[in-house]
Amino acid sequence: MLAVPTPEQELLADTVRSLGAAVGVRNPQDLDAFQHEKAWAALAGTGLLGLRVRDDGQPEASGVDVMIVAQGLGAQLSPAPFLASAALAIELLELAGADRPLIDAIAAGDAQPGLLLDRGLTGLADITAGDGGVLIGGVHSDHALALRGNQVVRVQGPFGPGGGADLTSRTTRIAPGTELSATGVGEPLTPEAVRRWTALALTLVSADCAGAMRAAVDGVIEYSKQRIAYGVPIASFQALQHLIADAFTACEAAVTTTSYAAWAIDAAEPVEALLAARTAKAWVGAVARNVVETVMQIYGGIGQTWEHISHVYARRALLDVALFGDENYQLDQIFDLRREVG
């Protein structure tokens, strides 16, 4: 694995950053005026929605490339549902061998499906259980992707208004017993395909969280250099230096573990890719809350107000921790997976 980004990957990261005003938010007030259609069109116009579209069986972009985009959008607190409605939706349809028009519509920005997860947010919902679930992504979608056994299905909406603790993401709860109209898509998924998709899902959510954490820490570092207390910048206080150093180190480790998981998606065997992804998600889940809470504490009084951006970072990170299982869930899964492979 080459740990240094290529020139093309650095350009990709710069491209995501350049979209800032169109796809991201800088303060809570921006959320009220956020233009979802404009953001989705901006991502489609730069080709970012179709990164996992296959060409002769090979994705147009590697797992590392998609991770870079997810991390950049997380850093900008983008409300555009890139992960659920583009990268993960296309990957799922490609692995199922779905019809090309379905995939091309998402890549072009003409479709925005959601993902229906189980009630515990640990994976795709199996609609045969009748337990309902939680819809993520698909801000303006009338359908979502789920499973019926090992068959990918399109579940028809409408699903009602979304909400949730994370102000930058739509989540809609589907009550148990709700009758869902579903149509099969492609061929049944193989166990290897399920592992590949799960590895990508865990990696991208970890990248989104790592991006949000790192941006929050970078912001409070700059603040600590400018905030004056007792006649000196608060960055000179040793207690705060230790808090910031610990948060920064945790973010760096999150980026490192996620980068390896992203490389493994295409380069390693499915079981190894899944182990790497679960390891990254376990680490992110273990440190995210402490990092974002530390950031809010260093901001002091202003960091505890609704008008400040710090609580938006915290909400984003905490939802990412829950998506596809927190650290305790991942550790249990890692134990089972290692016992399975010996």
C-alpha cells in the first residue's frame, strides 16, 4: 500500500474543497437555506456521484478515491447524501448486476435513492422480517434500496418527512408492520459481495466521521490562537494544549485506519477488507465522541450555543458512530470474523 496520495488524488481532494459553498455549511443558519438540488447537481457535474460505476467490471475510482471524497464532504458538513444515495447505492446495484439505466441515472444526478437500514442501524434492512427500519439519504427520493433475503429490492415510497439528531442528514423511521411495495433488482448477492459492500459502507462512514472530527479540531486550533484570556492566547495554556493534542492524535489515527480500509476494498480479499473496515469503524466509534466534546469544551460558552457550528460537528460525528454499528458492535463482529477465518 502506498500511503502517500498521488497527484490525481490531491487534485480530487482540492476539487471537493472547491465545492465548499455549494455543498457545505459553515454555520447552523446555512442549513435553513441549503439548496439540496444545487448541491446534488454540483456533485453530478464534477462526476463525483459516479465514482463506483463499473467499466468492464472495474470501478472508475478506487476505494481510496471515494474515501477522499467522503472525508472532504464530512469536513464541510455537507447535507448532500453522497454516501447513501450515490456511492453505496451504486456499489450495491453494481454488485447485484442491476440494469445499467438505474445506475446511470444516479451517476448523472437524475435519481437519488435512499438506503433502508434495520432498526439498529447495523446494516441494510431485510423487508421480509416486517420490522420496518430507518431510511437514510434520498432527500427527495420516492424509493429506497433494501434486501429481501439476499436479493436487492427497490422499496417504493413516499416515506414522509425526515428528521433526526444530525441536522445535516435525513433519517426517516419506518414503523414495524408497515407494508412496503418492493421490486427485485438484479441477481441475489453472494456472501463475498455482501462483505465487499459492507466494507465500503463502514469505510466511507468512518471517512465522513474522520473528516468532520478533523475539521472541528482544525477550527478550534485556530480559535485557540486568537482567543485571549488573562492577556494571552488560550493556546498557550498547557491544559488546553494537551486536550487539543490528544484530539488531533485521535483524528490522525482515524484517518490512517480508514485509509488502509479504503485501500483494502479493492486490493484485498473480501474478508480482509471487511476486517480492516470494521477495525477503522471501531476506532472512529471509540474516539469520536471524546473529540467533538473536547472541541466544544475548548470553545467554552459559545461552543454550547445553538448558534455555533460545534454542535453540528458533534451531531454529524455521533450519527456516523451509530451508522452500521458502533465500536462495541464492530468489536463483536471482528471477534466472530477472526474466529471464522481462523
